[in-house]
Amino acid sequence: MRVLGIETSCDETAAAVVTEAGVVLSDVVRSQVEAHAPYGGVVPEIASRDHARAIVPVIREALARAGMQPGDVDGIAVTSRPGLLGALLVGLSAAKGLAFTTGKPLVGVDHLVGHLLAVFLRRGEAEAEAPVPAYPFIALLASGGHTALYRVDAPRLSAIRELGATRDDAAGEAFDKTAKLLGLGYPGGPVVDRLAATGDASRAKDAVPRSMAHRESLEFSFSGVKASVMRHVATRGKPPEGQALADLCAAFQASVVGTLVDKAVRAAKVEAVPRIVLGGGVAANRGLRAKMAEACARQKLTLFVPSFASCTDNAAMIAYAGALRLAAGERDDLGLEPSTKTALPRVTRKGAGIR
Ligand code: KG4
Ligand code: ZN
């Protein structure tokens, strides 16, 4: 089965063709990051317009790279939630148009399920034999919009349970807001990651406490870490430069990464599941990858990390999650509607404060 995936939930216009086995035949991602950079974050209206401009060429390119015509696909998968409504509508309209004209089945995919299954994607020869996790697994999903731990018993919505999520900022959001505060531009994750590699966290650790407020729970809170960087900058009147900036980035990253690692390991212990899967843009962070690998080796847990391209937003993960729905005989009709909310049940209330 070859499935066309379409993703427009936030600031990437993406299309890909993927088989039911997760083999990526093509994967096109057009980032809008330059359009949003001057504003230091995603502007919904700009996102919708940019998706509308890019969607047809991006889909054409994905089909062409896979050597296919629209009629050759066995189904069309599209991100229907969660995301920006106006942005989601662009992908949904394109997907419905294609499904209508080709007569191929349509399925909506929850973006978070896409991230959780991205580890199964096979990109080229290098990944053909890469090990994949058995079910159940514990997944740490950390992106710009979401940060949560899940227990995944099977690749379908009803078999995925949230164990805990962030009560305030997502991890990627904390990276982005901190980078903005330090004058490092948008998106901040990759820049902070790069600077942190040359910094010494111990030299700035007093400026950034560890966000361990609710040590026993599987919930996260990152707004405090961001606030402490803000206070550090305010006290000095301007952001640090040179080595001091690198040290501050290293301390910030160590704090966020330390919490993500501790809670993921705790989730694996609580659920008695010996494997952890990473997903989402923050899983591209080299510090997180390294610390998670160390912790898993120490705790005798097996770690599965998707390739960089599979961590950040892409349509290949949507095509794959959609292929599994199609293979299970599931279909959506042309009335499929977007939603700002995930379909996964949530246990953490946002903004509820620390218990
Ligand atoms: O999954 P993603 O592409 O989009 C969302 O669904 O949000 O994640 C984007 C987020 C941004 O906040 C970005 O700063 C962060 O992932 N990110 C990183 C790194 N690369 C991307 N954060 C830390 N280190 C990185 N290397
Ligand atoms: Zn995402």
C-alpha cells in the first residue's frame, strides 16, 4: 500500500508517500520559518496563506519524487488535528479534493499519533534494518506545541494513553522563548543546542534551577526555567555574550533535558515497560539524545530515536499513521473536520498549577 500524507498543522507545508511498512518513498517539507522569524513565533494568518501558496507544488513534488501520479496512490492521509484551524483547513481541502477526484480513500490523522509512530519510518538503505520497538512502549513526545509522556500499546488512538503532560509551556516553546529572550532568533531550539555544546552548565547552574517541582508526578512545568533566565538577564540589564552565553544555554538545556530524561525513565518504571521512544522536534536535541541514551543504558531500558527528519514536523509520519488506519479498514468521509485539540485523552490540565 502506498499512501500520500499531507501535513499543514503549523508552520511546515509537507507531503510524502510512504508504504504500510513505513518505507519512505518521498518526503517533501517546506518550512515557513523565515516568514515567522521576524515575529519570534508562528503567526496563524501568515501560516494559512503560506500553506495555500505552497500546498499544490509540495504535493506535486512528493508524487513526482515517488514516480507517481495522483491516481497511483492507495489512499490519502491528512493531519486533521491538533493544530491551527486555518492551517489545517488548507491541507484538509487539498486532501479532500484529491480523494474526490481520484476516488481514493481518505483518513484523518492526529498529528501527535504521527509523532508517536515516526520511529517506524524507514528512510533509505541506512534505516532499512534499523531496530523498531515492540509494543507496548513509553513515548516522550516533546515539540513546540506539546510535551507529554504516553504509553503506546498499539498503533491506534484507543491504545494510546497519556501518562502526564506539561502544565504550562511545551519543551520546544521553552527553548524558543528562552532563545528570544537571549536575542538568538527563532526557532530557538537548534541555536541553543549548538551554543550549549560549547558551554559549561556548571558555570551557570545557579541562574537556572532544575524544574523538579513535582518530582513524583509524570507532569512537566517549564515556565519556571524560562522565568529564571529572564530574571538572570534582567539583573544584568542585557543578555550575556560569548562564553557566558554558551554557559547559560548549557545550563538551561541541562535543566530541561534533565527533567525530560528523569520523567521518561520514571514512566518506564511505573508502567514496567522496558523501552522508550522519542518523538517531536525537541528529540532532535543532541543533549537530550545523549543524556537519554546514558540513562537508558544505566536503567537497562532500550531507547529508540527517530532520525532527525522524522523528529521534526513532516508528512511521512502522517502517511504512515494513515496507512495503518487504512490497513485496518478505517475511512473518513469528505465531511472530515479540523480541530485544535488532539483526540488522545488527556490527564494533565494546562495551567492548573502545581499540585
Ligand atoms: O515537532 P516540531 O517540528 O513542531 C511542532 O509540532 O511543534 O517541533 C518544533 C520545536 C521548536 O520549538 C524547536 O525549537 C524545537 O522543536 N527544536 C529543538 C531542536 N530542533 C528543533 N529543540 C531543542 N533542540 C533542538 N536541536
Ligand atoms: Zn509536531
